[in-house]
Amino acid sequence: MSTQAARFESIIGWHHIPTSASFSSPGRVVCTINRVPLMMSRDIDYERTPWHSLNDNAPPIEFKMEAWEGPIDTGEVPEDGSSFDVIVVGGGPSGSAAASYHAMNGCKVLLIEKEVWPRDKVCGDAVGGKSLSHVKELGVKEMVEKTPHFMVDSIVFGSANGNTVKVMLPQDEFEKKMAGYSLPRKQFDYMMFKRATEIVTEAGGSVIQGFDVKEVLEEGGKITGISGGFGGRSSDSPTLSFTSSLTIGAAGYRCPVATKLVEGIHGEPMRDDDHYCGGYREYWEGVGGFEGNQGPIEIHFIEGVIPGYFWLFPVQEGVVNVGIGMVISEQRKQTGASKSLKKKQRWVIENHPVFKERFKDAKIVDGSQKGWQLPFGSPRKNPPSFQPRRTAGAGVMCVGDAASLVDPFSGEGIGNGLLSAKMSSMHFDKDAHAEGFPEEQAIEYMTELWDTLGKELTNSHRLQKVVKWKRLMNWFVGKSSRKKEMGDMLTGMIADKEAQKALWSPWFLFKTILLP
Ligand SMILES: Cc1cc2nc3c(=O)[nH]c(=O)nc-3n(C[C@H](O)[C@H](O)[C@H](O)COP(=O)(O)OP(=O)(O)OC[C@H]3O[C@@H](n4cnc5c(N)ncnc54)[C@H](O)[C@@H]3O)c2cc1C
């Protein structure tokens, strides 16, 4: 195995991680999760940084932690029946950030994750500029920079006729290291969760992993906590319940808290196939056209894949995240082998004139073939209540994928996940809401969320529709590669979502696109 392959093996670690749990009950519950580490763990210095020093004016944080593969010590499991200000269900980036932000506000938080770290998550692995401000604020950016990652300086867009345009990310953002990174989610999420564990426990809260939330507790339409157990649905471990003034749903697109809120309490639809996207991902080594650990990520709207798109995102030197995404309702219209994103991807890699050449010496990372779904934040046609759908109620707020906030053009969901996590912390006051997070405040959260993200999500939705028109894309990409203003416009659109508005201004379109 090449050094690169060996290194990557240690990132991915696909094998099943045996876990077991021991309990002593009743009264105090003691749980030990025994894990068999699969990889050689480098030296970890678990020295902690006080969470209250985390702001932009604070002196630089000294991180000695370089390892991100080993187990995370989350401490003791709280007693059955314990009460918290905030319970966060799901320890992905949105949940880790929500737990951190609420703990930084002085709340006693319980953060619960179903998996045991380190765990994989199917994604394109790009962590954009919007995410990085939160990643920095939470003290995770320096950790990321100390682990292998790819620095994104540009995005290549390709159209069906083979035209490509390279859109540079703003130079000043790149120089400040705020433009964007890509790195395996297994690695990124580990650092977010580890930091959240430090922040939450130092503020007097608790963190549990390997705990599956199976039931969301409700009293007269108000969510009051959760119950669940260790070891997955079929496990016979004892059920533990915890209560809180606020429960945050952060468990991704099938979040039990969001499902309870949206379908259970309000009888509204949780999913909409016109706004959910299927995604398929593989990791490859040795793909042609990628050198070093800095450069472009690539998105291609190619024949045979449109109305979906094909991406190539390097995640570190020599390793590329390769995938395909397509809106589920469009996927259903496909016939035969085209219905399968996996088969579509195989077809592109083996038969497309450009990509078969680039993949001729490449090798797939075994076990990396996985699919997942992206709940888009595009506006629904006739929403029964709030846009993109109901995300909060009495006793509850949802964040990230649980709130259906993925950008429908770029597929980026981490940024809005982190933003919604922070926003949720600004709407909760542990003293004023001690008797339960009130419905009126939930409405304010939903209103602010859509006021903040509605325009960009709507613009991205329009763009997502436009890229399906092959001829238009051929022409647009061709022209963008020749005309500087169009390249600049694309840069603006990607780096600054506000600039997307310009795309729908008739005068701007006339002067930029139609004039020679
Ligand atoms: C193929 C694909 C490509 C993508 N590419 C990108 C990209 O390049 N950049 C980008 O920004 N976004 C991308 N996204 C979107 C991105 O992955 C999500 O928006 C992001 O993961 C949302 O984070 P989250 O924390 O809200 O949810 P998740 O990351 O899904 O985390 C949810 C967590 O909750 C846990 N959980 C689930 N159920 C329970 C339960 N019952 N009890 C306890 N815990 C539970 C899960 O184990 C998980 O750890 C992509 C998505 C896909 C599918």
C-alpha cells in the first residue's frame, strides 16, 4: 500500500467498530463504552482550552492536539431522569455547534450522539467560507489546520459540451485562510464534536455517544425531553430519559425531534421529493488533474448526469471525494440503470471521454461507496406553515439538516447548519424560558431564520433549475471562460450569497451576459 493509501486508510477506517456498554442501575447509571481502536493513535494531549476565551479578541489558542482518530472521552453518563437547560440530539457539525454555543451562553447542556467517534458521514467534504467563521469562533479552525486538508482556492464548473470555467475565490479571503477547505467529514466532525465535548463539560453539562434517541417526550404539544438507549434499535440496554426546557433537533435529515415536531405535533409533511436530493460518494486516489494540497474543487454538469451533477473535491494531497447528486423527484423520472447514482458514476468514470482519461490510473478507496440524502432549503410551493418547513415549536428548535437548510445549488449544508446553531442560542434564555421554550419565541426563530437565509436559498433554487438547461449552460460556461466580468460575477455569487441577487437584475444580466 502506498504511503498515501496507508494515510488515507487511517482517515477512513471503514471497519466496524465494536462497542459495548455496561450499566449499573438503579440510581446512578454508569456506562462504559469499550471501543477497540482500529488505528494507531498518535499522542493526544487532551489539554483543554477554557471555552470563555473563545472570541476573536482572545489570544491565539495553543493546540497540542493533532490526533483526530482516537476515541473521544465523553465522561460519565448522567443519571436517568436528569434535567438540563438544553438537550441537543445529534453530534454532527450543527449539533456540536449548537451544544457549544448554548454552553458558551452558560446553559447546562446534554449533547447526545448515536454513533461512537470517529464516524464517517457521506458528504462532498467541502467546508466553505460561511462555515469557517463559526469554526474559528468555536476554536476548531486551528485544529483543522493541523490535520491533513485541502485548501480550496477556486471552483471549476464544467458544462455538457466540455467547456470549463475556473472561478477564483476572493484572494483576500484565501490569504486569510477563510475561503474554504475540504477534508473528510470523519476528520472535521471529530474535531467539532471533541471541541463541543470540552465546552459542554466545562460549562457543567454532559455528552453521550453511542446513544440512540428513540422517543421524543411531549406534553400537550410541548416537547419536554427525550428517551433512548445504547447500542442501536435492537439493543436491550435500559431506556434512559432526560428532560429539558429546550430540545434541539440536530440529527440530520431523519431527525426524530424534527419528525415529532413536524409530523407528530403539527401534522405537516416532513419531506418533499422536489426538495430532497440523493447524493452518492466515493473516495479515489490518483485522479488526474489534481496536484498538491491547494487548488480547485470541480462541479460538472455533464451529458448523462444532468439534471444532476458530478463533483470532484480533493480532500488532501492525492485523495479526491468523487460524487453525484440529483433531486429525488428527478431521479425517479430516470429509467433503467440511470436510476442508480452509483451506476451513473461508474458510467462517467469508465466512459466519459474526459473523465475516463483522468481516472485511468486512479484507484477507489474500498468501502467508501455510500449514499445519503440532502434536505434542501429551497422554498416549498404551498407550505402549510413556515418556509422551508416548520423548524421550531414549544420546547424545540431544529438546526442544520434537521431544519432542511442545505443550499439547493451548491449542496452546501454545513454553513447553514452552523449558522442556525448559533441563531438558536440567541433565541433561548435559560432563566426566562426555564418553564419551557415558548411557542412565540419559536416563531421568532423561524422568522429570523427565513429572513436571513430565504433570499439566498431562493436564488440558489433558481440557479439549480437553470443548470438543467444544457444549451444555456454550454453557452454560459463558454462565455464565462472568456469574459472577465462573468467570472467575477460567479466568484461573487459563490463567496457572497448577497451577490447572487445581481443575477436576477435585468440590467446586470443585459450588460454582463448579452453585451459582447
Ligand atoms: C452526498 C452529499 C454531499 C454533500 N456535500 C457537501 C459539501 O461539500 N459541503 C457541505 O457543506 N455540505 C455538504 N453536504 C450536506 C452536509 O453533509 C449536511 O448539510 C451536514 O452534514 C449537516 O450537518 P448536521 O449536523 O445538520 O447533520 P448530520 O451531519 O447528518 O449529523 C447528524 C448527526 O445526528 C446523529 N443522529 C442521527 N439520529 C440520531 C438519533 N436518533 N439519536 C442520536 N443521534 C442521532 C447522526 O449519527 C449524526 O452524527 C452533502 C451531503 C451529501 C449527502
